[in-house]
Amino acid sequence: MKPTKRRHLRFGQRTGLAIAMMLALQGTAVAQVPGEAGAAWAKADAAYETQHYAEALALYEDMALKGDAQAARLAGEMLLLAPALNDKTVTYDPVRALHWLKQAASAGSASAQFLVRRIEARGLAEPDRSAPAPYEPGPHGC
């Protein structure tokens, strides 16, 4: 009997799949949000569904600034999943993602808590220490 080869997904692939599923399902919550907040959710979801990701991210971040934990989670997930969106207008930003995910995690979001632990455990939101120091001119201005 030949042993089966196990396929393991890397962190980014596993997380990307999970986040993609969460983002796909998140539109169901809009119908339950009343008034002005519901209109903001509808607009953000419409932007996301039509692949206007930068607009959707800006709307989610705006709602997150007003205290919406679900919007904070989605903004964090979009920033973390940016390479999978295949869109150049939203860039991968684990530091900003961590900010929004921590806000959602503190409000009790289990998926945000999971992602915060993964980002911190892997050190993804730490500054890049391998980058060269910025140029500083010498004492004679050269």
C-alpha cells in the first residue's frame, strides 16, 4: 500500500480560505441593521460585491471608527487578505489589520481573536528590521 501524501496549507493559505469564506458570508448581517447604519452596511457590501475593494475598506473603516466591531473585523480581514483579493488598491498591511482586529476581538469576535493570536505569534505586525536605515546626510551635506 502506497502512503498518501498529505497536503498542508501554509498559514496564509489556510487563513485566506477561512477569511474568504467569512467575507463571502458577511453580507447576511446587513438586513438586521436598522436605519443609517444599515444603509452604510448596504453601501459597503455593494462596493465589496462589485469588487470596489478600496471603497468597501474605507466604508468598513469608517463604521469601525464609529465603534462597529463587525466592520472592524472585516476591515482587518481585508487588510490581511489583500493579496488574495487580486486588487492593487488594497494593500497587505498587517499593522493596520491588527489594529482593527484587536478592536473587534475586544468586542468578543472569536474570529478576530483567532487572527490576532496568529498575527502576534508569527510576528507579522512587527516593523521590518531588515530594511536599510533611511539615508541621513553627513555633516557636510553630502
